[in-house]
Amino acid sequence: MNKIMDKRIGIAVLVILSIIFPLLFDNKYIIHVMSLAFIYIIAIYGMNLLAGFTGYLSLAHAGFFAIGAYSLGVFTTKYEMTFWVSFVAAIVFTTVVGAIIGLIALRTKEHFFAIYTLIVGYLIYLLIDKWDVMTGGVRGLIGIPVPTAIGPIEFKSGLSMYYLILFFLLLSTLLITRIVHSLTGRTFIAIRNSEELAQTIGINTMTNKLVSFIISIFFAALAGALYASFVRFLGPDIANLPMVFDFLMYLIVGGLGTLSGPIVGTLLIVWLSQFLQGLQEYRMLLFGPILTLIVIFYPAGIVGAYRTIKMKLKHKKDLDNNNPVDKKVSNTNHEQSQIKEG
């Protein structure tokens, strides 16, 4: 009960901090970077649902993010559709495209799935880069409008866009949390732990994997549409391999298969990248070894490492509180447990 209360208080503090953030840092550039980080967190949440909770690592996620962004750009600039209709249409279009690709991709497993989605992501990049008439090619797509006003609320300033993006981030966080703790989320975790065992207890693994894939694409499309309306200029680089690497890094550093991992990893890497702007061309030389070390020593990322350290400290505290006889027995049990795990 105390843990639940502590968690709720922690979440409430984070929400309040994110709401008053522009008041604490009255700087347009800082608010701009934080808004971008929020958009990426929404995309990483989708990636995490598929990779962290279902066990299928998609390397086409940046491609779907780009489809969501370009769809909004094309609908508003080429077909002159109203913004919010284009916004919904872009998400629906990207999700349908993702569902079709997922039907084929999910017939493969493990590294074959990752390789297949990597190829799909690169094909999306080539399509955007070469389809000059529709996407603007290497020149990019310009003139994407800001979101139209909702009643008296307008989105012409960076601050108003910050709160609009924050609204979608909080909504996405709530949705992902409900999904993960629902029966559907438990089914995804069962598939991740052992797909064969899940099949033996009657779970339709193909259907559930496809549902996970489609939900994952939905969040990538939502993030892409927000990105297009925020930066108002698109280039094919948002679907290129460095973007794939960035998304992967946000997820792995934060914590694969954890709810707070995408937030921690994305905020940390985005702000670290800002502090190291002078080393932009060489940042892979820095982040590559960091990513490798985290994968080797803390495969569950920073959040997983925090939980491990917390459990060890709790175990040590329990030992200290026990009497010498219990302590000896507990030590013996712990040593036997370590031998079994090792």
C-alpha cells in the first residue's frame, strides 16, 4: 500500500514539474528541446510496447514515425485538408500501413524480424528521399501549418505547443500504463517470456503480436504527426539510420520493458546531446561504447539497474535486522540462490 502511494506521489510530482517547467526555465530554446524530447518519448513508448513487453524489436520505428510526419505534411500542404482532419488521417493511414507490414514481418522471429524491419525502415527512407513530387525529396517538405485553434486556445507560440505536446504525452503514458497492466498486456509479456508456452495455454500469439505491432505503430504515427506540426519542416533524414540508432539508444539506456525507461532514457540522451553539440559528428564514438556497456552490464537499462541496486540494499537491510542465527540461514540461502543463478 505504501509503495502504491509512493508511486502515485512520485507521478503527481513529475506531472506538476512538467506543467510548471516553462515557469522554471523561461527560455524558448530549452522549451523547444523539451518539447522535442516529449515527442520522442511518445514514439519510444510504442517501440517499448513491442520490443520490451512483447519481445519483438522493430528497427522500422523511425520509418513509421516519418510516415506519420510526412502524411500530415502532405495532407495539409498538397491536399489542403484542415489540420485536425489531417492529423487524424495521418495517424490512421500510418497505422494501416503498419498493420499490412506487420502481417508479413511477424511471420519472422528474433533477429530475422529485426533484419526485416531494418530493411523496411530503409525502404521507407528511400521512398521519402526519391519521391520528389510528393515529399520534396532532399529539399524537404515546407509550409506545414501549426495546429488550428481549439475554441479560444491557439497554438501559434512555442509555449502553447509545449502544453499541447505535454497533453498528448500524458495521454499516451496513461494509455500505455493501462495496456501493460491489462489482460492484453499480460498476454504480451507471456509471449515475450515464452511464445511456445503461451501457445500451449491457448493464446493466439499471432493475433496478439499483431495487436502489439499496430498499437506500437499508432504511437509512432502520433509522435510523427506532432513532430511535423511542431517543426513545420520535414527532411528525409528523420527516417534514416541515425534516427533508428537514436530511438534504440533512448529505449535501451532508459530500460527495455519498463514504463519509466523511455522517459529516463530519452530525456537523458536528448539533453546530453545538447551539452555535447560541439562533438555532434563524433557523438557515436561516445554513445556507442556507453550503449555497449549498458547492454553488457545492465540489459534492463538505468531503471533496471536502479531496481537491482534497490533490491540488494533491501536484502542487506533485512539481513542486518535479523538475529545472528537467521542471518546465517539467510546468508546461506542467498549464497545458494547466487550459485543457482550463476
